Amino acid sequence: MSPTPVTFASPVAPPGYAWEATTEQVAARYSLPPEAIVRFDLNTSPAPPAVADRILREARFEVPLSEYPPSDYRRLVEAAAAVYDVAPEELLVGAGADEVLDLCAKAFLPPGGAAVIPVPTYAMYRVLTEQRPARVVAVPRRPGTEGWHLDVPAVRAAAAAADLLWLCDPNNPTGDLEPEGKLEALLAGIAADADAAGRAAPIVVLDEAYAEFVGRSAVAWHRRWPNVVAVRTLSKAYAIAGARVGFAVGARPTIARLEPYRPPGSVSVPSVAVGTAVLRDPTALVENLARIETERPRLAAGLAALGWQVAPSVTNFLLVDFGSPERAAAVAEGLLRRGLVPRTFGAGHILAGHLRFTIRAPAENDRLLEAAAAIEAEASGTTAMTRPSTEEGPAPKDGGEQR
Ligand SMILES: Cc1ncc(COP(=O)(O)O)c(C=O)c1O
């Protein structure tokens, strides 16, 4: 089953990105009904907000579907500006954070330039950098035993000669956030280095796809460091990944540099309506955060009780270290046979011995716990405690990067 999100099939084709196999593909390969498949790989929420269902049922949109969305997305921008506490001119709308990241690469990273990526992190940064094409300057994070935190001196030194620095906080796929004050110190250091060298500081794209889960954000940091662009999304805590709504937040001149690259209507009329509604009515967000607060320690403790090495997380996902790529692949296969799709990491990836799991609804998390117990029982030669495994399927292809 494969992930292989980053492929280099042809030396002339640009690098691409793909998710794990689709639900239909998993179901077909493991002879399971599609409704039995649960996605633990995409860091989404288990159900859309009620307000989204209502709007779509009633089809109450600003303009009919025969028309394009208003090109300034005015209502959506105003709703987001109110939530992030910035001016509407400091915002840019995209079709999900992914489109915003793509626009950042296009606007700030010249072909032949260089971008710093602290690794491991979200795989899109590398893909977008290589597509320019620009040079990836990968800076390893501190080891997992030190929380996968940034190696600040190394990142700062690399940024001194770069056009762009991709940061992710909390970081996907490792799940933790940087200690208080550390990012500010890094940004201050980068600004000081640029001043001393008489050059412009590199643009720092700070991806905050999981910020709501920690309640801390850099959306106002462009006031101190105009080179910082914060990236936000409604896909994760707001639970509307399918709507595809994301934002860049930055100083007006920086947002103005992004605007020429923005397609005039990449966010659909229904998505604009639903996005505006979930920003104005935070009921579902609040419930979602409460679910994660309860389910994260429960799922982490349940998996840890089986001997799984669960990394600390402040997000809606958990990274588990299985010690070797072989063991991680065997566990992934055992889960897939039971209809549960984990995020895998490719051979050669620094996290090849790990799997990542989205924290889902309580009953779905129970299924994961039961499956994990059964897999551990099988591995130790004792009787499976729960849920019998389904028909055999071919082994998953190893591979893939993080989403
Ligand atoms: C760190 C990070 N950034 C961006 C994205 C993409 O978000 P969106 O659905 O808004 O495109 C993801 C999705 O998994 C993510 O983990």
C-alpha cells in the first residue's frame, strides 16, 4: 500500500507529492468494505462541523454556483482577520495551506535560490523548493530523544545564505512545539545577521497548521519581523479539510508580493461560505479541541501500555517509534489488514522506523487500540486479544514521507 508521496520517476519530471492509498484502494486490496476503513494518516477531524452540513444542505451561498466567488473573498477575509486579530490587508486566502505554501515558494524563492528546511518536517517544503527549482539546505533537527527540536545555531547559520526558511510549529510529523522563546530568538538572530551583512533577511514561512491545538500563534510576528509569513488552515482543528481553505498572514508589503501569484478564484463558492461560517461560529472548533484534550492522553497511554514508544504531542496526531523500519512496516501491514491506515515513512527516511497516527473519534481510537493489542499479541506468539484479522493482502510497499 503505498505512500510514496515524493516520487522522482523521471529525472526531468518535477518531484511530486501523494498521500497514502485511497480508501477505495485500501478496501479493495484488503477485501474490506470501504466504510470499515479509518484514516489515521491525514491529521483530519472525524466529522465536519454541523454548521458546514447545514450550509451545504441549504446551499445558502453568497452567489449562485453558476458564478465565480468574489475575487477578494471579502467575507471570508474579514472573518479570518477578526479571528487572527490582524487587518484584512495582512491576509491572503488560498485553497488550503498547501496552495499558500506553493504561492510562497513562487513569490519568495527564485529559481536557483536556496531554502532551508529543518528535517524531519512536512514533506511539501522540499517538493515546492525542488519544483522552483531551488536548492534544499536540509538542517537536521535535534534527535527524537531531545524532542526533535530545532538546532537553532545550525538553522540560523544556514539561513544567512538562503532566500527562504521553512518552519513548522508545532512540527508535523513529530508533533511537538518549540520551547517558549526559541523561535523568537532565532528570528532575532536572523534579523541581526542580515543587518550585519547588509542584506535583506530571508523570508521565514512559519506553517501553523496545528496552532489551534496549542493556542499559541505567530500571526502577529510580522509586526516585529516583516520577513515572517504565518500560514494557517481550516483543515485541522476547524475540521473542514475537504473545503480547502487556508491563509497567509504577514506584513502588507509581503502579502502584496504574494498576490500576483494567487489564482483569482481557487477557493470555491461553497468553501467560502463554509469557511466563513466556521470562523464566525467556533462551536465545532471548541468541541474538537476538547476531544483532542481527552483522547490524546488516552490513546497515547493505551499505546504506550503495549510498549509502543509514543513521542510527546501537542497536536491531533501521535508519532510512534518502532525501533526499525521492518517492525514499523509489519505493524502498518497488521493495521491495514484491519482497515486502519497509518502514515508510513519511506525507506531511507529519517523516520522510517516510525508510524504516525491521527487522534480520531473515541470509538475509532478504540479500534486502533484493539488492533495494536492484537498485533502485539501476534508478534509475541500469544492469542490475538480482539478483532480477528481479515483476509491476507499483499504487503504494503514501503515508502513515503510525512503529511
Ligand atoms: C504542516 C502542514 N502544513 C500544511 C498542511 C496542508 O494543509 P491544507 O489542508 O490546509 O492544505 C498540512 C496537512 O497535513 C500540514 O500538516
